[in-house]
Amino acid sequence: MSHPKRKLFVTLSILPFIVGAFLLLSLWTPVSGSEHHTLIRSSCSSTLYPDVCFSAISSSSVPSWEMKTPKDVIRVALEHTVLSTQHNYFNIKKKLASRALLTVRERTALHDCLNMVDQSLDELRATLHDLQDYPNTNRSIAQYADDLQTLLSAAMTNQESCLDGFSHDRGDKKVRQSLLTGQMHVFRMCSNSLAMIKNMTDTDMAERRSILEIKEHKLPGRELGAEEEGNTRGWPKWLSAGNRRLLQATTVTPDITVAADGSGNYRTVAAAVAAAPEGSTRRFIIRIKAGVYRENVEIPKKKTNLMFVGDGRTTTIITGSRNVVDGSTTFNSATVERKKNLK
């Protein structure tokens, strides 16, 4: 036998949930397909490769309702670029696995590419991290613009530098050609993100400038205050007070000393770098006494916060002699270089 009162009670008890769900659905206004594509096309219109930009972003698995602003579009573009860069990384590793089919020059160039693609991944992830934080009152829009553009410019350069490591004889050209499509796709996507970020930050700075002009009764065209344009003392704001003191100090206490004559802890800079700790959270100071050090110094990625202090630019000299004629690649010819040892 049914109980009308019980049914009425159950119905009334769930009624608030039904009403609440209805209100939420009525308040939620998803971005329509046409609006979604309009936003992407508008964002991509400032880029050098708008078709590549639109194709990559519109084919993303990110739902349209998550892309409501130009910042959202840039984030999706960067996430796509990270995935493409990872694909290139594993493609290069696969080619290196077939060592017997490669010349010494090809292996060296591929190792260089692996280093540069790895660096690009770090730079792209750092860009995504900064973009997620943007805008934040701890940093000015101008600072964000500088940091984001610097990171993406470095990632772009790495793609071309990778390809430049191959000579143009028949063998090298074949390996280079097999990497070309993937590297250039990442190059174009980095270029597109760079253009969209510049457009976004320029727009935000213009709005910020207008607000300040209204608040401070300034005439249009006047420069912003020091808080927006940077540190008036000439030091970048990201440089801590402790690091500024180190750079200004006339003497510093080194952790280890390099001396070619054997009077220090090590005779070579490379040996001192090898002895430095990994992942240091403070400045690890290596003093390099007067002398000529004929070596190429490679600083592994995990050796962080190293600081070299010489006895003067004309007395402490580090010089290397690697060159393309002798079989080196341009990437490996740097006298002092930070890199990840993937060999």
C-alpha cells in the first residue's frame, strides 16, 4: 500500500537539489563553437603562422568552455608545443639508437639536438608556469613580458640551432631532413605563442597605463613610474639582494680555488665544476686564479648556482679551440657552456 505523505516528503526533500541544479545550468553559459573559433582566429591573427596556429589549437582536446580569454588560447598553444617537443625528443633518441648507421658527425649533431630539445622543454614549461601566474602583483606586466618573451625566444633558437649542427653533405642532409618537419613545427608554434604573448601584454600594459593616467591625472604619453618599468638603480628585480652584494663585493670567499700552477684545489676549471655540488640552493663560488686555461668547460644542468670569480679579464683567461673544421659542431664549440650530459 502506498503512502502519499511519504511520497510527498521525499519529493519535497529533493526539490531544493533539483532547483539548485537548474539554477547552475541556467547560469553556466558555455562558449559556443562559433565564439570559440572566433577567439582562436582573433588570437592567431597576430602571429606569423596563423594557419598553423589555428589548426593546432582548434584540434586540441581541451573543451571549448576552457578557452574564454586570449591567455587560455596561449596556454593551449604552449601545451601543444610541449607535446610536439617531447615527440621530437623521442624521435631523436630513436635515431641515436641506430648508432651503427650514423657517422661520428651525425651522432654528435644528434646529441646536440637532444640537449637543445631538452633545454626547450625546460623553457616551455617555465613559460607555462609564468603564464599561469600572470598577472601577479609581485611582478609588473613589463617584467612578465620580458621573462615570457626571453624564454620563448630561447626555445625558438634551439630548433634552428639543432638543424644547423648538420653539414650539407649527402649523409648529414638525409638525417637533417628527417628532423626538419618536427623541429620547424615547434619553431613556428613558439613563434606564434611569442606573438600572442606580446599582443596580450602590450594590450594589458596599455590598459594599465590608461588607468594610471586617470588616477594620477597624467597626460597621455607620459612614462609609467619606476614600479612598472623596472628598477631605477639598474639591477634587474629578479636578482636578490644577496647576489647584488656578491657582484658588488671587492673580495669574496671562494668555496674552491682553481690555479694552473697547482696552488689551488684544482688545476682545471672543468675539475672544479665536477667537484661542485648538484642542486645547490646557494651560490657556490669557484675562484679562478690568474692564468690561461685551455679547455672547454661544460656545466651540467644539475650544477646550479655556480659563480666564477677571476683575477681580472686580462689575467684569468679560459679559451677553447673546438671548431667545425676539426670535426666539432657549432653547438659544442662554446668555451663555457651549461648543458645536460645525455651521452
